[in-house]
Amino acid sequence: TLVKDTCELFSPGAEDKGLVLRCNTPDAIMVKGDVHMIQRMISNLLDNAIKYTSTGGEIDITVLADVAGEVAVSVHDTGIGILPDELPHIFERFYRGDQSRSTTGVGLGLSLSRAIARAHGGDITATSVFGKGSTFTVTLPVSGSS
């Protein structure tokens, strides 16, 4: 529900920019944690996806639970992508890649998102193809599995 609500919150901004925003979530997966912090983490990822995806692009958010007791929230965009040599640094505080310096921000969103994921017993990873898009995946333990 939290991911669906966050998608609804960002849907007008995506629509205004001419983006397709799809939210693929099951009816219910329970994660134990601070609702506001988890929503902030998802919001950071969605905000970045919208910011770095050009008009006509797509953003997909998918939530999946696995048998290992984890839930994965993936945010995939068809945006500008991240250069391979910058990818290892994107979760560092105040780090901004060359492509992101022309937009607003100070380089704290992804480091905050990683801190939130880790504080909840999870983590966040990123894959990217420069010029084609990025995927950020947050993994968190399902409620009762830790």
C-alpha cells in the first residue's frame, strides 16, 4: 500500500513531464519499519527517476516477495543512466555525477536511501546502462522474518 500511495503521489509530476509511471505491486506484503522513512526512501528513488527521465520515457516500480523472506522494491527508468565509473560512488554523501550537476539537489538522496534501507535490515543496489536507464532495487526483510 505504501508503494502504491507513493506512486499516486508522484503520478501527476510524471504525467506533467510526459512520462509513463507504472506501479506493479501485490495486494499486501508486510515489512516492519518506520513508514515515513520507507516512504521517503521510495520517494527519493521516484523523484530521481522522474528528474532524470526525458519526456516520453517510462518508469516502472515493482514489488516482489521471495522465499528467502525478503521483499524487493525496484524502480526502473528509461532515463539518462549513470556512467560506469560513477556507479560505485552514487550512494556516497554529496556525490553528484557529471550528468546530475545541471539539476537541483546536493547529492544526499541516494545516501539517505541507503541509510534507511540498512537501518531496516536491508540494502539498496543500482544497475545502469548509460543513455538507456537505471534500476534501483531496495531489499528489506519481510515482517516477522528477522
